[in-house]
Amino acid sequence: MPSWVWSNIVVVCLLLMAGAATYSVRRSRMWSEIFHDLWRRRRFALLVVAFYVFVALLDSVSWVGGMEGSQDTVSRYEAQSILDRIFANTQERSYSAPLSDVEFYGGAPLEFPGTHYLGTDLIGRDILYLSLKGARVALLIGGVTSLIAIPLALLFGISAGYFGGRIDDVVFFVMSALASMPGLLLLIALIMVLGKSTLAVCFALAVTGWVGFCRVVRGETFKLRELEYVSAARALGVSEMGIILRHILPNLTHLVIITFVLMFSGLVLSEAILSWLGIGVDGSWGQMIDQARNELSREPVVWWNILSAGTALFGLILAVNFVGDALRDTLDPRTLRETE
């Protein structure tokens, strides 16, 4: 099955999950109050994150056909996303400044004057189009990697902290072994072995990124398992799995939120570093920044490429941090008790 079909299936599944989550939130008084409090605190940040998600979805829904009038003959026979179709026939010959009518070098008239709000790059691609396409890559890198690394850290951290003994010894040995290796070198080695695809980069980042959170979960579980309500549940005959699911895991929720936000931001920035080294993901903001570094030495300076990618990267990370901070305050029981 072609990759674009899988992408469409994933989008449908995500939309169904979002609909189910919305329905559950509306039916639950607690989650409804949490959402309203979050909306009150960080309304603008939520709208910014929603915009990035919306753009990523536009770049994820693809189909073949409907590009008969395109300048690019290859695109007529390949699957093109909604975002690709919106920016079809915007290719120029070379650099042009934002909203310019002529080329940046030479002064030749543009084929589509005044339509490139953020200018074009060396081969004439619209910078606004490239910046919007980077949103899908950033959300994939941050979201998919976090969904791999956080459950992995919770599994090993809770198991080691709650059961102790040989399980703790094995988990601690694995964490120590991974922590003793240079993270960047291990990451590069994994990517070179697995390939430079988006999923391979996500898996490599997850393998090298779960250790820190696992240590935090392990230490917190050590403390939680000795609390009175856990001892009472054990005395009443509640199973070990029931104690973990009902008493240990819910008290780690605020740590999961904080870790997801910090990990998401760090992973997106890590991909930019990998792009600087030439092993990043195609179409990412990091790749745009890497390609634009030599443009800063030109005379006159081509500034709009790196400024657009940097602004898009900064906007997403800042909005996610704001939302995560407000969500942590809303979900943390200690914060709620202090507020009361």
C-alpha cells in the first residue's frame, strides 16, 4: 500500500480519536473544568498549537490527480497533499525578497510578482510554503518520539521503583549503560544504521531520550509505594497491577505532562542539530536553517529563509511550553491544594 494511503488512514484515526476525546471531555465534569481553566489561562497558545496541527493535517492528506495545470509534470502522477495543491504553480527561478516583483539577483521580473509573502529560496521555492510544511515534520518528530519514549520510561521506571530487587538492578544497569555513552554519537550511529527516514529518526531519538525520565519515575515510584494509601490498598487485597494503575500512575500524571513538553521542545531542537550535521529529516525547519547558513554571508544578505524557519520553530516551542505549563498547574494536586 502506498505511503500516502497510510498517511490518510492515520489522519482519519487521529480525527476519530480527537472526536472521542472531545466527547469524553464534554461528558466528564472534571476534564471539562480542566479544559475551561486551560482555555482561560492559555487561550492564545492553544490557538497557535491548533494552527500548527491544522497545517500539519493539511500536509498529511494526499491523493493522486487533479494537478493537470501544474508546472511540475512529476506532480501530476504523484500524490500531492492539500498544502501542495494550495501552493501549486508558485515556483520562481531563484531568490526573491518578500513581496518583491523582481528577482533578488539580476532584477529579472518574477513570474508571480507580489505573491511570495516570505520570499523564495535559491531554487525559487516559496518560503511560506516550506515553513508551513515544516510543521508536519516537527509534530511528527516531537509527538511520535515522545509517544515512544514516555511509555517506555514509565514501564521501566515504575517496574524498577515499585518492585525493586532484580528488576531494579536490570533497569538501573540498562540506564547506566545508555547514560555512559555519548548521546549525540549514539544518536548518529542509530540513524546511520536505521536510515534517515522520519520514523527511523524518531526511533533513534526515543532510544536515546527515555533514560532521564525513567530515573525520575523510578525515584518518584520509590516514594509513592511507601505512602499510607498504597499500604492501605495492599492491606485490603488490591492487586499489584491495580495499585500501580489506580494509585501510582495517576500521581505521575503531572510529571508526564512536564516531560512531554520539555521532551517535545528538546526533540524538535535536536532534529535541527542533526540537520546541521547533514543527517536530519527532509523538509524540516532544521534543514531550512542549515541550508540558509551560507546565505548570511552573501552580499546583500538573504535573511528571509532563516528568519522564517527560526520564527516558525520558536512559535511552536513557545506555544507548547505555555500550554504544558498551564496544564501542569491544572493537573498537579499539590498546586490545586495551594490554590485552595
